[in-house]
Amino acid sequence: MGRVSKEQARENRRRIVDTASRLFREQGTDGVSVADLMKAAGLTHGGFYKHFDSKEALVDEATACAFEGVDEQLAGRPTADDPATEADPEAARRAFIGHYLSPEHRDDMAGGCPTAGLAVDMARGAAGSAARHTYAEGVRVFAQRMTTDDGDGDDGLVRLSTMVGALILARAVSGDPLSDALLAAARAEVST
């Protein structure tokens, strides 16, 4: 078997990170083995250590990858659903809130918010770990993006806490009418 080109190696690494980002949010970092991850990425188990020193290193990079998607949406960059948000950060924030607190987002754990999807894993992880630092930075940026132009900074923290808490609870009781009620109540609260 021939050597993999540098370009193919970069593509393989990106595939591993993207796959891990989705699987970790869906199943938790401890719920995904390296073998299962590599199989899902369509690569061999042995190839993992050519890209990462450890699973912990991948958790860090996959966490950063997941938060990049959140930041792009909140930075007012156009989304596939609403290209008009590019020029208006407040419109981007409102669109993001509407999506974040929707049944579709609740049901898409793999593609959903890393703040909610990885919270328990990060709380159980080592306090000084790189992944926990990356997660904290992602939460910090997320809260800043949720702060309104006339807000004092705490409004972003309150909005973020309300949204993430509602999403976690709505997922925990999914299938019960309470789930939709939690999303609707939080959406009404943070949209004002």
C-alpha cells in the first residue's frame, strides 16, 4: 500500500475531527472509542495515532471545531437558512436563538450545540485539560456574541445560560410535551 499524500493526510485528519465532533456531542466523549470513531470516519483504527497523540488531543480539537460553527452563525456570517443575516448581527442573533431553541436542534444532538452537548463531559473532565480550556473559551465567545449592543455583558451570560439549560432539559424529556414547552418558554424569555 502506498503512502498517503500530505493533502490526503490533511483531509483524513479533518474527517476524523469532524466525525469526532459529531459523535462526541451525540454520545459523549467516553461513549466513543477510537475504533468506533475511525470506523465511522471510514479509516483504519491504526491510522488514528498518525494524526493524534491521544484521544484527549482529539477531544480538544473536536471541541474547537464544534464551537467554530456556533461562532460563525453568531458572528453575523450568512447561514444556509438566512443569508440576510450577514449585515445585521442582531438579526443573526435572533435567527440563531430561533434555531437554537427549536425542536429540530433539540433532536439533532450530533449536529447541535457543543455547549449543551459536551457540558457533562467537560464537567467530569480534568480541570486543567486542554479540552476544558477550549470549551471554556468557546462558552466565553458564545456569551459575548449573545450580548446585545446595549447590554452590560451579563445579559449574554443570562441568555446563554437560559438557552443551554432549556436545551439540555428539553433533550432530557424529549417526547414529553414538557420538552416543547421548555423550548418555547426559553425562546420567549431570551428574545425580549
